[in-house]
Amino acid sequence: MIKTDILIIGAGPTGLFAVFEAGLLQLKCHLIDALPQPGGQCSEIYPKKPIYDIPGFPEVLAGELVNNLMEQIAPFQPGFTLGERAQTIESLEDGSFIVTTNKGTRHQAPVVVIAGGLGSFEPRKPLLDNLSRYEENGVEYMIRDPEIYRGKRVVIAGGGDSALDWSIYLAGMAKEVSLVHRRNEFRGALDSVEKVKALKDEGKIRLYTPAEVVGLRGKDSLEAVVIQRATDAGDEFLLEADHFIPLFGLSPKLGPIANWGLEIEKNSIKVDNALDYQTNIPGIYAIGDINIYPGKLKLILCGFHEATLMVQSAYQRIHPDKRYVMKYTTVGGVQGFDGSVREAPKAVIKAID
Amino acid sequence: MQDIKIKITDRDGVLHEVDAPTDMNMNLMELVRSYELAPEGTIGVCGGMAMCASCQCYVKSGHALPEKSDAEEAMLAEAFYVEPNSRLGCQIHLTPALDGLEVELAPES
């Protein structure tokens, strides 16, 4: 059981900044995220896109913003449960909660903060008739352990960075790697595209473009995929395969959180914006893009503000008998749980003779 | 500047004829969201960067639309339910020339 003061669901910019604000109040945080890396949409969808409305940053790349936030919160040593989706919540007699992920990891905290953005990212599945039959029997939507593909015949479908990067990675270890994409053009980083071309010329990657996987074959587990060429004739052929990995991106789904008894409106969680962004369940807060209240704007900067007010309320809940006075970081500095101290240098007071 | 009329068929097949401003730097995806013709979280996921295809729509009328950018072409090549008349709503800027435009939202995926 992982125990912490504030359990944050969602490691996007809002969730990450909440760690900083909580740390200033000496509260510890742990974050859960369905994606394998922190940063939420900023890392997953648009790491290379510039953002222009972060106060104090005339321009910052989304990926850079995440790196900066990770650096800013490092002194507060947040814990992470990544690649797992928060599944169930249980309230205990003492007012604390237990949140369990889809992989069974249990977390306990007196305060739960949902900073889930648009929900957890689920893989977008291609429209193939018998797809579900082969899930876990040769069809995977995410690569967790590349080792299982060693010596196997792998077919990857998709035209973005992940399809390119995994084709390159697996080309060295799988028996065969075939990449199928509907167009001749790929939507990835230039050097990845060039690397795939080189591997294709060396005969290490078979490239099928423009083409599409239109069927799956196999008795109990996957044995072959049906590929249709995007020509007028639309000829089809069978390609023997042990694994089919469709990489068509991810789409956010509110998911299990929708069943936690929270008041939901327009796929978002209703909160008290007059006070502390608490939901209808005391002790559970919702901040950032996932919440809704009159006048809500889904902006990173609004999420930062909400996180700041939320931790004040969380502090009161965790320490009902303590009185807290807000301190400016220019005055109090930042004292990390790792023993690090950042503070303003002492002013020099000296007479001029 | 004057509003234009746009006909939008939502994902349940219901036709909506809406007024669209042309002086607010708005695109078709934002118009759909402003009239709440698709549930929040199911359209405009990436915010309008041609990076998610959640605003895919089929253009039913013969209006001359701006050419697809490379980013839009590439995203549509990875989307599902794509037809020859598919476009990303976020890449269609609302201009007076689009008065009377008819579109249908593609299924959620």
C-alpha cells in the first residue's frame, strides 16, 4: 500500500504543479497516470507545440513546460504510479480513501485530487471484425515489454512517431518487422522517417504503403493479417504474423472515475469554485481541465490557480487543528523534502562612508 | 461583419442550422463546441492542432474549401471512418464564402 498526504490522479501540468503548492505546505504527494510518462497531453499529444499563455513565458514548448515542472517539484519527491489507470475508490472510516489501479496497485490518502484532464488515454482501436478475439493473443495496442517480440514476426500499423519508433526499435530484435500505413507519407520526426527508409533498404523492415490491415486470421492466436493495397484493384494478400500492433493514437475517456459517485456534467466533474474546487464528496477535489463550474476555462494557467487554492483546503482537512498563514516563496524560500533549500540571498546592508 | 448559416448534422443524425460569426477567428470545430452539438471531451480534444481527428466531419455541400495542409492530410490518414469528403473541422476557418456550408460529424472514435 502506497501512503501519502495527497493522492493526485493525473500527472499533467495541473497535477504536477499541485505537488509544488502542496510541498510548500509540507504535504507529500503521489501521482497516478494511465500514460507511461508524466506530462499528460503536453507530452503525449503535442510536446513540440509552443504555448504562449503561460504567465512569464512568452513562448514555451509543451514538452519543455513539463520538464520545467518536473524540475520545480523534484525537491518535494513526488511518487509516481505510471502506466496504470485509477479504477476504484473506497472511503474508510477515518475519512481517508483507498484508490486501486487497474493493475491492483493500492494507494491510501486523506485527500484525493482528480487532475485527469479529459480522462485517461485509451488506445484507438482499428475497426476490424474479430479484433477482440485476438487481444492478448497476438494483438497489442501498447508495447510494454519489447522482449516478447524477440524472434517473432511483427506487423505494426500506423503513420505517426510511435509506429516509426517501434518499427526501428523492433527491427533489431524481431524476426520480421512489417510496417503498414495508409499513405506513403509519415507524420513523424524527420530522422525517424529516414531511419525507417534506411532499414527498409537494408531489408530489415518491410514497408507496405499505401495499404491497410483489413483482417486478422488465426485459430486460437494470431497467425496472419490480411493486407489490402490502396490501389484501384484493391488486391489483398495474407502476411504471416505472430503479433499485430496497431498504433493509431490515443483518445481520452473519463473511464472508471465516472462511476465514483461524483456529480458529472458535460463529461466533467462539478466542483465548488467559490471555495476550494472540492467535489460533492468531501475530501475529493477536481482541478484542471476535468472540472466544471460557471465560467470554467480549460487553460493550463487556470489549472495552476485551482491547484493552489485546492491545497489550502486540503491542508485544513489534513491538519484541522493547525492554523496556516500563506508564505511567499520570496520570503520563505523552498524547502524540499530532500533537504534542499532554495531561498533569496540575504540583502547586503552596508553604510556608504 | 455578418453571420453566415451553416448546416451541421450531429452524430445522432439530427440536423442543426446555426448562425456562425465570421469575425471571431473561429473554426468549424469551435462552432460545433459553442453550440454543444457533440459532448465535451469527444470533439476538439487536441484543441485544434490537427493532432487528434476528433473533429472529423464530412463536407456535403460543394463549397470551395481551403486545401488540406500536410498536417491535416497526415492526421486523416490515421483516422477512422475516413471518406473522400472528410475534413478536420478545426482546419476549416469560418469565412463569408462558407455561407450555406453543409457538414456531418464523423462518428466518435
